Amino acid sequence: MTRKKNAGSNRAPRSESDRSEKKARQPWKPPQALDTPEAPPGMTYRWVRTHIRNEEDKTNVHKRFQEGYEPVHPSEVEGYDLPTIEEGKHAGTVGVGGLILCKIPEETAGERNSYYAKQTENQMTAVDNNLMRESDPRMPISQERKSKVTFGASGKND
């Protein structure tokens, strides 16, 4: 069985069309100065402040480096067009606007997060204990805590 090609048709056969090269159009969004590439397996990225109000923030950088953060070099994130610091102490690293991109092992980042979560829990316990010490049976203090997250309109019909 042979197929006839319509003489008056301007359609191309399906075999000539290649959909793999066409990408779906992405909606416009404002450019992000801090687009971060995917971190390699076992690592996580974080932007670390090096300057604030045009003054060097040595304390912040030193603390982050003591925590285990290391600057990311452009060769480590090939395939991305990331800004690089050209001069100064952090020359040759990925950075923009007083920030440098740093990496840390996921395990270390998890331990750091657990430490600060425990600190927060201890502080809340201390506040609760202090509050309950001031409680009077004639007028008890309730400790009901809950938060509510809403998105969009407030529900008012104007």
C-alpha cells in the first residue's frame, strides 16, 4: 500500500519533523543575581557575605570558614555562566555583590542545623520555665502555640 502525497498540501510528513530540538517556551521572570547551580553529590552550596555596606566583613567569612565552608571556584561548576571575583582576597572564586559561593559537606551542614535547632529548643524551654514560674493558679498562663501560613488574598470579598 503506497501513500500519495497531496499535491496541494503544504504540510511536511511527520518523519521530517523533529520535536526533540524544540523546547517549551518558559514564561518570563526577572533575572536572579544569585542563581545557584546544583551542588555535587554529598555537598551543599551557600552564599556567604564578604562585604556589607562596602566594608569587608572579615568576621562573618572567618566564622563560616571555621564551620567548614570552602569557596567554590568556577572550574567546579562548569556549564554555568557564574560571576567571578577578579581581585582582592577572594579573587578567582564565584561571587557577586559582596557574596561568595561556598560549599560544605551535607553531613556537616546537617550537624550544624541540628546544633542550632537544639539551641533554639533549649531557649524555648528556658522561656517556658521562666513564664510558668510567674504563673498564678488564680489566673493561669496558657502555653498554646500554633502558627498559620496563608497564601494569596486574605479572604475578603471587596
